[in-house]
Amino acid sequence: MYRLALLFFVLVSFVPMAVSHAQTSDPLVTVSIAEDVVEPGDTITVTWEASSHLRRFHHVSIELPDAHWNRTIFTSTNRSGSMSITIPVDFYDEATITVYPQKSNNQNYKDAAGKVISASAKVVIDDGVEIKSLTVSPNPVEQGGTITVSWEVTYGDQPVPFLSLTHPSDEDFYANEFNLPPVGSMTLTIPDYYTESFFVSLGGDKIMPQQVDIGITCAFSEYYSEAETCPITRANVTLTYQYFEGGLMVAWGEFIFIMTYAGGGYGYTQPAADLSGIEVPEGVQLPDSGFSGTWLVFRDRVGFAIGDAGTYSTIMETHPDYSGRHKATGYWFGGPDGGLIYVNPLSLAWDTYD
């Protein structure tokens, strides 16, 4: 009986302490900066407080990263206190102070979700260099249309900043217009490859880039809904096709799509070839002459033809497809037996939709 009473006393005494700690709503660390706006080279006053709930506290790590994430680190063994920190002369736009309470060996505290416990505060840096305005007209713009980009940058007593304008390009994923004047404008023609959105971003020395997003009005009132994007082109076409043991070939002008059941959506064209002398198994046949040269290249994959070539009419759409810094055209068109076919020759991908 004595042992049970003692056990009951220990449990009752211990549990409230654990619950009280878990239910605390006090922040585990706070930080503030006395100043709202400073200039490069000025001194700011940073005040912090680490909660007493953080056991085995050893010190706080106070970090000041620059625009390139190079970090200046200060430390203090005080749970709470203030410190004067000088903003380097090459800082611009803003500075962020982050405080990490730490155990010995610079071990960070983490919450129940495993996230590092910290607190941050920012101060605005007025270096005299600022993008006063960046505008685009019209916005939205019609597909393939032209926009006018205008900007104004002030630089006070600083040297004239190096300015550049970044935007998507038809030749590469991004293009840059360099050595721009502080005040100016330029016109850009949106490549028709961009059918959903476009952007321009202005930046330069000691300037946080500003970006304007531009909507694009689709040139087509209807298109294949499965594609989910506005097409680049959309037209009625006549296609030649032939089925093979291993897939389907579809010819469109000088372009041949080779869609094999083993995978691969190819755009490939070879001149017609002489297929005389090739032994043909029973029940299959040689390809139509228009597919003959290409068939020789992919013969091992597609096998022999299993029917005559034919023609049909459908709607062919071209759509933009992006892969890293490379752009490609995806093709959407009706199949010879109904349904919808998608082919991306660059990624060798194809799919069918009922």
C-alpha cells in the first residue's frame, strides 16, 4: 500500500510540469531592430530574448547575410540583450537579422516538427538607388503582339547603376538587354511560342530586381481541352498513316511521327528507299513508299506493316513544351481511328486520349 501511494504521488507531481511546458504560448525566441530605415554604413540596435523554456541554453547566434548569402555571425551567451551591428556599405534595399538560440557545439534547437527554432527582423536600407517605376503596356497583350516596357531608376549621389532587363526569348529560355539608361523604354515583340504568360524583370547594381507579369490573350477561341494550354498554331490538315506490328506511323508534310508501343514519339523523315529483296512474312506487308526510308531506320522497333496506308483529315495543333533551358513543340492531332494523339519529338514521348 505504501508503494502504491508513493507511485501515485510521483505521477501526480510530475505530469503537471510536463503539461505546463507543452502548453506554453510564449515565443521561444524573439528579435527586433530599433531602427526602421538606415543607410549603408549605419549602425542598428538588435534586441533579442530566448525563452527560459529552452533548456541547456549556451548562446545565441546572430546572423546577418548579404545579398549573396554570405553570412556575418555574432554570438552572445546572454539569453536576452542588445547589440549594435554596423550595416556594411555594400548592402542595399534591406538587411535581415536572424537569431538562433543554440546549445553547446552550436546545436540548434528544433520544435516538435523538426524545424529549427529562430526569429528574424528586417530593416530597410536607403542607399539612394531605387526602381521608381517599371510598367508594361498593353497588359494583357494579344498572342504574338508587341509591348512597350518603360522604367525609371533613381540613384542619388551613387554612380549610374548598371541596368539590365530580362525576359523570355524565342532563341533561348531567357534574354537580357544590357547597359540600359536610368530612364527609358523599349518595345518587345512576344514570340508566338509564348501562349500563356510573359514577364520582364529589371535589375542591376545595388537594385533588388522588379518583375512585371504579362498575361497573353489566346489567339484561338477553342482548342483541344486535353492540351490545357493555348496552341501556337491550329489548322485543318490531311495526314497519311499506316499501322505496323509495333505501332503507328503518321506523315505530315515532311514530318513523320513514329509512335511505337514500346514508347517513343519521333519526328523523323528519310527519303524513300528501295525495299525489293526484303523477305516478308505471311500476314504482314512492306510499308508504303512514303514511309519506306524511315521504316528502314526503325524497322526493328515497328516491325512490318499490318495494313495499307490511308489518309484522313483532322485538326493539328502545335503547343509549347519546356524542358529546362530547352524549348520544344508538342503536337496534338486526331488519330486515324478517332481519339486524340500527343507527340513530343524532343522528349520522345507520346500518348493517346479517348
